[in-house]
Amino acid sequence: MSGEYIMSGKGVGENDRAYIGTCSLKAADTIYEVSCFNSDTRHTYSGKGVLLGDQLSTVIGDTLRGDHAAAVYAGEYLVVYRLSPDNSMKGRWVHMTSGAHGEETLTPKK
């Protein structure tokens, strides 16, 4: 699970565009350090994750400014991924204050 991933996703809103980027997952004791860079917004979202069976749940946010809020908000998104046999992960995300949501895939970098 620890490693570098290619990220791709899309929100379900009619004005949401597909996005791409990279994610880094690093095991730290029983949790994961998570850092994802969205190439389209040029933001880095970081936070923590917990692995339970084949499910990784993360809380991440932009530590500079939130997407949907005027103030700094470090825990902006909940993202839940399910690990596939090929080590990719398919997930769903929700924004904590606006309710915006979508889907995302992490594919291991080769």
C-alpha cells in the first residue's frame, strides 16, 4: 500500500470537471500519511488514513485554503477507497461542509 500513485477522479456535479494528479501513501505505525497533488487546481491535499481490511479511509485537505470555504480547513474531504487485487484503489469522496462528492481512482506508478 505504501507508495506513489496516479490519481484520477471527477465530482458528480454538472459543472465538475475530471481531474488528475499524484498521491503518496506512507505507512506510519498503524496509520497512513497521505499527500495528493491535484494537477488541475495546483493544490496539495494532505492528511491521515486508516486501513481496515481492503478499505482505506482518509481525511485530507488543503492546508493553505479550502476549496469550498474561505478559511483554512485541514480536514476538508473524507475519501474511502477499496483496494483491488492489482493494487489500484477505487474510491468515493465527500466534501465535509458543502456535500460535494465524486469518485476517484489511484493507480500505482510503474
